[in-house]
Amino acid sequence: MKIKNIGMLIVCYILLSLNIFAYINISPTTLDKNIGVGAYEEFTFYNNTNVPLRYKLSVLPMENKNVKDMSDWVEIYPKVVTVYPTEQKSFKVYIQAPKGSETGDYGTFINMDM
């Protein structure tokens, strides 16, 4: 019985360890530009695995007292990106603040569901 429990612990440890190495390769990681005049950035996914990866992109509001939310001003194209093994694919983000917006620091999150 004790050997069976040790075996199960080893299997669980191996499965959890594999998840540690799962990560998203993306470049650049931030967009730090003046959104008052319109900010554009192209981001690139890299797939260094042996399986295709599909990302569904969406915009999430930022909940921070020091930073204002700009999630309503963000456009992403395309909304779904499929990256095959050893390939790279890009998506574009455009942000334009409406006229009359307050000056200050704004932020948002791009959610990448797999």
C-alpha cells in the first residue's frame, strides 16, 4: 500500500512539473505609448512546442486605483490566433482615447485563453 501511495505521488509530481514548463512566448510584452494620438503595436506569438496552440484574445478591464481603465478603447485583430509548431504569428492592438479624456495613466489587460 505504501509503495502505491509513493508511486501516485511521483506521478502527480511529474504531471505538475510539466505544467511549470508551459508558458506563452510573446513579444513585446507591453504597450507603453501615447493613446491620445492613437497607439498601435504588433505582438508576436512564438510556438516552440510540438503541438499547435490556439489563443482567443479578449480585453479585460484593469482594476487598479492608480491606473484608469481603457478597455473600451482597445481593438484587437485577429481575435483568434493559431500558431503551429515552430511557427510565429502576430496580432495587432490599436488604442485610441476619445476626445476629452482626462490625462493620466491608463491600462488594460489582454486575456489570452488557450
